[in-house]
Amino acid sequence: MIERLPIGLLGVFGGAIAAFAALLPLCVGPDRIRSVLADRDLLRERAVGIAPYVGGLGVVLAVNKGFIRRIEALSFEYGYRATTAIYAIEGDLVAAVQDAIPRVAVYFFGPMYVVGYVVLLVFPLAAYAFAERLRPLKRLVAAYAVNYAVAIACYAGIVAYGPRNYPRVPGADPSAASVEPLLLDWFGGVTQLTSQVNAATNVFPSLHTALSVTVLLAAVSTREEFPRWTYVAGALTGSIVVATVFLGIHWVTDVVAGAMLAVGSVAAADRIVE
């Protein structure tokens, strides 16, 4: 039986800080860090150059945070109920994934979904601040904003519950295989916190997948400058994508939609930066 570990918000921050301490010298290099930090004019120029993109992302995040309950109410009033349709497409695929992976893997996929996700999203923002050009950082921040903006629109128009909640959805197939809420069982403290900034119906598309694949695409495009980060980003992205399904949070359909959103967001970000 899987036992809940006493890891909360401090554990998430502690794990993320430890990962940063290891990844910065490994993927960026101490010489590059020192040379950029020593050039105050360059730092000022980069701060001014990235400010509009950070401001745009901040507006999108503020809308998401400030209107999350109103967006949820709007979706319930006018949105399309998609949960039973998603189940009709893939059936018990999520339950099959859980059955195929040993339960002890929750000790890996749980931290990956929470701590690994934080590291994957935040570290490249720091790393690209030390890149030769500012374009990779601009493109990544813009892609984050596009991801969130499109996801907010989807959540407003589509009401969809994750597979762990499917049995409680009206019209659910009573013969559906049970999906265990492994993240809630293992990481209860963190899931209670995220419930304050997220809604149970915000599953299509998977924003974890969308943002993770976005980072991976950005890492591949900067592989010549940050080759080690490309491998780390690939490992983290793969783990997080599997975790979203194994932990019972998202349908495979959500994951596919999230990957498609990532590709579109990166393409849109390229146009924005240009």
C-alpha cells in the first residue's frame, strides 16, 4: 500500500532550489554566469528587452488567477460537457496505464509532476537570461503566455473532469474501470494548495503537457548553446507527460491536445518575437 509522504509547499521549494543549484553550473556554466552578471549594461539591456513579454505573461496569469471561479461558472453555464465524450473515445486507457506501471512508481512520478514541473518551467527562464541573445527567452515567455491564453479559452468553453473523477460525472458508464487518485493520496498537501488556483474541470487540454512540451521544443532549438539542458528537459518532459496519466489527473486525449497546443504556441511565439 502506498503511504502518503509528509511533503508540502516547503518541500516543493526546497527540491526546486536544490535542482537549480545543480543545473545552473551544469547546464549554463559558472564562467558564462560570471561574465553576464559582471556586465551591468548588458543586464540592464536584457531587463528592458524582456519586460514587455513578462508584462504580457503577467496579465494572462492575473486573468487566470483573478477570474478562475468566474471562468468556471461560465463554463458550467454555457460550456460543452466533454467528459463522457472523452471516455467514449479512449475508454479505460488511463486505468490500463495505471495497471501497467507498479504503484511504487508514484514515488517518482509524484515529485516529477510537482517539483519537476516547477523546475522545468522556471529553470529555462534563468538559463536563457545568460544566452548569447535574448531571443530564446523572449520566445519562451511569449509561448507561456499563448499557452495560458488558449487554455483559459478552452476551460471556459469545455467542461471536462479528469479520469479520477469520471465515476461522479452524470451519465458516466457504470462499467468503467476505476482510476485511483494517486497524486491526491501521495501529495495531499500540495493538491489542496493547487485546488485554490485551479478548477477540477480544467483538464482539456493538459496545461502540464502543453507547457512541458513547449519547454522541450525551446530546449531543442537551443541545443547547440545549452546541450546538457536539452537532455534534462527531455527527461523531465517525458516523466511529467507520463505522470499526468499515471496519477489519474488527465486523459490521454488531454495530453494529445496539450502537445498540439505546445506546437501551436511555439509557432505563435516565433511570430510575436519576429
